[in-house]
Amino acid sequence: MLMFSKSSVALERSPTVRSAKSGAVMTSGGAPDEMRRWLVLRSEVDRHIENHHSGMYGRLLKRPIDMIISSLALIVLSPLFVVAALLVKCTSRGPAFYWQTRVGRGGRFFRIVKFRSMIADADKKGPDITSSGDPRVTSVGSVFRKLKIDELPQLWNVLAGDMSLVGPRPELPRYVLDYSQEELGVLCVRPGITDTASIRYRHEEEILARSGDPEEYYRNVVLRHKLALNLEYMRNMSFWYDARMVLQTIRCLFV
């Protein structure tokens, strides 16, 4: 799987952080206010982690299960990966994969990977969020997004330890900086490929398209509800709960 060599970039607990806008590394000589905000945020998240009790499943079983399933899935789905990558490359200009900085466990940054479903440099030509009818989405990308094929490369993030199969979806740094003290609790666990919020908002693009201001509606309504659902998931996390989330996600692909 050499195509995934640009793995995550986990940050150490040091004064060096990355820009919430660009992901570029900042030291004490650059963007001090933003750096200070991230250091404070991570300190708060560390306190959440110290007080978080995930049970035997979360401590001992969840990670090995993630590793086994993601490894097998990457092998079994490798022919699909090849076909999907070729479709992306042959139908639009740009790379087959799209990498983006997201916030993971402990408030550390990592690089999430997806099949590219939008035109090249789409993030420079429009908002970070996508609503239904966005002209940046390619024809192949539209199908991939509907069937969630674009998310499959995140199995590599799971194998690498940045993500879990089930857990709160990782957000962009600029959204995380607006989390409340309670909402920061979602950063106690690894983010996931799917979760309760992903299932509840499987038609999120249509919901945002109907709002007057997709960015404001996402930030103030959708994201707040997602985080509440994520916190509820963390209180109920178990093997059977995760298994149900995976099965419901698969079922939603055909509904």
C-alpha cells in the first residue's frame, strides 16, 4: 500500500503546533495567539482524558479490533481501491487521493485521506463544507460521496492509529477551536469513520443546501447536535454498540 505513504502527522506535546487554517507548523515565532489557543485547548483535553473512563472495551479491545478489521478490509478491498483511483484520475485533473488536516485524539493533528471527489484545489475555490449542488463535486465524486466510497481510504488512518472504525468524526481545526468545555470531551477518543452523527446526518449536504447560510447553519446547529450525539456515544461505547453502528452504516448506503 505504497500509495498511502503520506501517513498521519501526529504532534508531540511541545510548543510547536500547526496552523488551524493551513496545517503549517508554527513555532513560538509565528501566530502566537493561535498557538496559545491550541496549547490551552490541548491542556483542557488532557484533563478530559484523565477523567475519561472507557471501560475494558475502550482500553484493551477496541484498538486490536480496529487493527484486525482495517487490515483485512484493506486487503479485500484493494481491487476496488485500484478501480476507484483509476476512475478519479481518468475523469478529472488532479491526484486520486485527497489529504486534509483534521483534529484527532488529544487535540493532535493528523492527515485524513479520502478518494478525491471534487475538482483539484477545491478548498481554494469555495467553503470548507459542501452542500448539495456544489459545482466543485465531480461526476464520479458525486457517486462516491453517495455510496461513501470516498471515505474508504480512511481504513489506512485506522490501521495507522489515527482513527477508529467507530467514533466521533474528526473536524477541521478551525471548528474545534470553537468547542465548549463539554464538547472538548469528544477528543478523549480516536475519531472514527462512522458514528451516530454520521448516520443521523447522512443527508447533510441536502440539509445545508436548504439553509440560508450553510456555513453558519453547520457551525451553530448541525455541528452542535453532532457533538451532543458524539458525547452520548462515548457514554454508551461498547463492542455491541460499535457493531450496531457499522451495520447501520452499511444499511444506510442502500436506503
